[in-house]
Amino acid sequence: MQDETAIKYQKDRKIGVVPSDFTSPDELYEILLKTIRAYHPSTDVEIVEKAYKIATFAHKDQLRKSGEPYIIHPLCVAIILAELELDKETIVAGILHDVVEDTVLTVSELTKEFGEEVALLVDGVTKLTQLNYSKDKVEIQAENLRKMFLAMAKDIRVILIKLADRLHNMRTMQYQTPKKQIEKSRETMDIYAPIAQRLGISMIKIELDDLSLQYLEPEVYKELNEKIASKKEEREAFINSIVEDVGKHIAEANISAKIDGRVKHFFSIYKKMVNQGKTLEQIYDLFAVRIVVDTVKDCYAALGVIHEMYKPIPGRFKDYIAMPKPNMYQSLHTTLIGPNGQPFEIQIRTFEMHRTAEYGIAAHWKYKEGHDGKNTRDTEEAKLTWLRQILEWQRDLSDNKEFLSLLKNDLDLFSDSVYCFTPTGDVKNLPAGSNPVDFAYSIHSAVGNKMVGARVNGRLVPIDYVIQNGDRIEIMTSQNSKGPSRDWLNIVKSTQAKNKINQWFKTELKEDNIIRGKEMLVAYCKTKTITMSDLLKNEFMEVVMKKYGFRDWESVYAAVGHGGLKEGQVINKLQEVYTKKNRKEMTDEKVLETIADVKFDRPAVMKSKGGIVVQGIHDVAVHFSKCCSPVPGDEIVGFVTRGRGVSIHRTDCINVINLPYEDRERLIDAEWNIPADKQNSGLYTAEIKIYANNRNGVLLDVSRIFTENKIDVISMTVRTSKQGTATISVGFEINGVEQLHFIIGKLRSIESVIDIERTTG
């Protein structure tokens, strides 16, 4: 049996060699060469050695946070790329990926030394980190992602290097500050792990998921680790017995196969717990056995053998061979009941399918003699369909935050899929909960825009019908259709449908939107007693157009008209540049006169809070506004009150944004000035609103988060809408914005929580 069936118990799914900390650069370089030679027939590593020497010299005076020589990082990135069996140009670019950004070397020098291909790859990775830090963090992240997808479109190997870079950074995240650990882990889970999944590179995706979970949900990760480790021997014995039993029957059926078993990775288990609202003990298929065979025919033959051996659980069979996932993943999945009643999953695939599942699109750059170029291009095209869609959004969306929101929804790791069919038998993959409107827009925007009804399995259904796996859907269209309804935006689930509906309203109704937007701005200025003609100067309007990415002022009107921009955003920015232009220089005498006019009676309590520096004014009483409750770490601004000193607001406070024009002169720069040794000593009041689907116990779950983290709750009110949405307003005391973000992160993990926002006035 052992001759015909290779049996292996898989204990570690990490990609690449994971060297211990403080391994010397020379040792790492030897590991890299050994890894390359394992799959590349050429023994010529001259270009790799040259890159290593140049990178070592360029980074010679630099250290990582761990205290190791910086060259450790690019070498580990190169090892990960070599484990993916990529070409030498990509590996060389991995070694050199930080030299342009962090050293004196230039792209032109790299071109001269290594050729244009390597230089373009390094330049592509470098551009992903050259950002405008005058913008807020959301803008920075969105701009970075836009650059990333454009670079991917030119050469997909850019993102492979970036993924390897992020993987090694996550492996060494223990040397970063807690704030940076959470920030980078959230970005990894929201963006980089889903991209690895879309590219089909499960080996990277799985490790990024687990590393992110370790920092975002340390308690969950620790509990999973302890519970799974506590039954390690029992688990290994169970898997080994299944592998041996399966191997015996597969061999008896004369099927040549490689069989291995494993416990599913932590994030996969956690995702099931969240999506299904279950504990670890309630999750069925913690175990998975994989059977890898030679042909598709053998896959189905092996499935027959397995279903004879064990009782399958109804509804738990998935045929991803006949209906591949969007990233071209193929396999048969079936969940079975083991001999002792323990459920486990079996995956059956061919060796080629297994390579595609593990390496994904990276497989196209693996060294192959005489590979089929056409097949490679076809598979690559299929895997990059979603990238073309994202590039379309880039062209359509000028608002970075809207782009980021659409992208995160589309890449949502927690979302499940539903498979359905067109009348001609083509398979469509949509987010779970999708309806015929989502289906129509997945075919073409013209079909969605002209849709008037739908049939599912031959029966007429309402447009909010929830599509089930295997449904055959026919969309009815009419040339007399007036186009999509705005109500559709509230029912569609797919990001693609939302974007296309929004685009229809932007283009088809542009003239109406321009008129409506102009009227809305005029009405807004009237209610705030603002003279609009003072603000509509070319130099002021150009600043607004540049900020929001519009080419002409009519497009700004149209954006306001269809809801893409708020009137207050536009007027506030116009006032800001107008004020800068017309601000008069104040002499020391005028500043003193201004202070003398204000009665600064310092409340004793302010001494304990303190920590505020108001620009140009010394020894001034300050108090924190209750409308927005600023805490250390927030961007703040001061407002000179009549008789009560300076009130401190967050810069995003509604009351500041909507200040009448004549009062804006009383705004004054302010900033936090709390010594490092006292940053956690004071307490500040913060207020948030939690939006959740109403259910028994949701208030108890919210209260438990505050109690477990020893946060004093000052106030809590709850109201419930007719639609069943609960709004929970909570006031509590914290020491700063870092603690606030930590608590909000915990609250977001509660089942039923839809969104959380801070009170802004």
C-alpha cells in the first residue's frame, strides 16, 4: 500500500523556511540558494549573489526594530518568494525591494546593474509606500491601495513581492508597539490576506490570517491555541487513523494518491465561530484530510470510495471542480462522520489543482520547460477578472474613502458565496444573501439598468428574493425601463452592483444633480448666514476640486446633488481656504487685548485634565466640549468663547464644521501636550453610538466588554427602531484614543453589532 499511496500527516502549513530570530545574514543567504536550487535547474546564481552584496552594502548601517541587521528582512522576503518557486528576477527584486526607498541607490542605477525588468519591479513596490502624509489615515490607506492595484495591473509580481514583504513583517510583529501591531494586523486582515486569497495563494493567505488574528483577537487566539493543543495527542491519533484507513481503501481501489491530514488553521475555525455564532465545541469540521490524485476521473472515483466508507453529512458536499471558485480553486469537499461520531472534512483534488490551490497565480512564474503559454495566459486572465473590476472602480470613483469602503466590502474575508446559473448554464458566484438585482449587474450594467423583473427556476420572484445555491435565474429587461431605483442600493449585497447603480445616477442624471447640488449649497449657506459669492472664487474652488478629485466645478455640484459629497464638506473647505487667504496678522498687543476681553476663570478641575497647548496664548483656561468629547490622540481645535476661556473640540465635530462664517475667526490651533510618563494617568469622557440588530442579550454583551476591561460607564441609553435596529449610546471614561480604539474593536466583535461611531456633536 505504501508504494501506491503516499501517506503524510501534515503538522505545519507555514510557507517558506521560518528561521529563528537573529539568524545571521550569511546563513539566510545559504537557505535562499538551497531553496532556489531545489526547483530551478540552473546553477547560475550570479545575479542573486550580486543583489545580496549590493543590498548588504546599501543597508549596512540600518537595523530592524529587533536590533538585527536590516538585510535580514529582504533576505527573508526573498526566501518566501523562492518557496513560491518564482523566477530569479522576482527574487532579486525581493532582495532589493527596499534599497530605493531606504538607501541612496536609484532606479536608474538598478536598471544599469540588473536590467529594466528588475528595476521596474523594485520601482513598483517602492511607489506603494511613497505617500502624502498631510492626509488623514483613511486617505493614506486608500491612496496606497490605488497605487498597489495600478502596479499589479502592470506586473502582478509586484503584489507577490508586497505579499512576501507583509508576511515577514507580520512574522516579526512582536517587536512593534501594540498600536502598530493592531493597525498593521487590521490592514493585513482587511486587504492583504483577501488579495492573497483572490490570487489563489492559500499558503500565504492562511498564515496572514492566523498572524493577524493573533494580534487583533489575542484572547480568542490564545483560547483556540490552548484548547486545540490540549487534545494534541488525541487529535493526531484520530487524524492518523483516518489517513491510514482512507489510504488502505484508496489503494484497494487501485487509485494512486497522496494523503495527508491536519487540523484547520485558527482563522478558518474563528470565521466559522463568528459566522455561525457557535463555540469551538459546536464547530463540526475541525479536521480535514486531503487526497491528491492524478486525474479528475480519480477524484470522483475516490469520492465514491470515501462515501462508501463513511456516512456523509447532508448538504455538506461541494463540487469546486465542476464549479471553480473565482480564484480558480478546484477541489471536491465533503464532510463525513468518523468511526467515533467525530465529523471531519475530506478534500479531493489532482496534483495540478493542488499546485494551483497552494501557489495560485504565482505558479505562472514557476520555472517550467516548454509550458503551455496559452493556458497560462487564460488562467491568469481568469484570476485577474476581479482586478480589472477594481481598476474600473478606480476610474469611476474620485472619493478615496468611498473607494476604500467598496474595496473592503468586496474583499470581506467573512463573507460567504452562493453559486447560481444563467439560462445558458454559466455559473455566477455572488455574495451570500444576493438577489436578482445583484445577478443582473454581474452579467452587465446594461442588463441591471434595464431590469424590470426576474424568474428563478421558471417562477416569477420579487427583486429582493434571496438567491440559493443552484438557482437558475433569468432577468427580464425592457427598453422602456426608467433605470434603477435608489431603493436598490439598500437591498443589493455585491459591491459591483452598488457601484454600477451609483454610476448610473451620476451619469444619467448629471444635469439634474448639478441643479440640485447648486440649490443645496445655496440653501446651506442661507441657513448658516454665509455669503456664498465670497467663497466662489477660482483659487478657492480649485483647492476643493483638487481635494476631491474633480476636473470642473459642475462635477462638484453633481456630487453634492447625488449625495457623494455633503454640502458642509464643500462649504467648510471653501471657508478654510478663504480664511487662510484673508487672515490678518495679529500683533502681540492685539493678542493680549483679545485675552483681556475674555474672563478666564480657571475651573479647578481643569488642572487635573490639562495637557492642552493653545497656540499663541499662555495661561489660558480650557475646557473640553461635551458635544464631541475629545480625548488624547484626537485632532483638536480651540474655540474662543465669550467669558469661559477656550473650549476644545475635535476637528470633525459637527458644531465646528457648521460654524457660522463670522464665528470661524474665533477658531484657534490647539494640541495635546501630555508628558510620556503621564499619558495614561488622566481620565477623559468619550461617547459612542453602537448600532446593532436588536436581540435578547445584546445589551448584556456590550456591558460585559466594559466590565471585563475595567472601564467605568457614565451613561447608557438604548432606543429601538421599527426596523429592529437598536441604537446604544454609551458614555465612559478612558485615558486616550488608543484605549478607545481597543474598546471599539472589542465591541465590533459582538454578534449583531452593525456599526459603531463616535458622537460628533
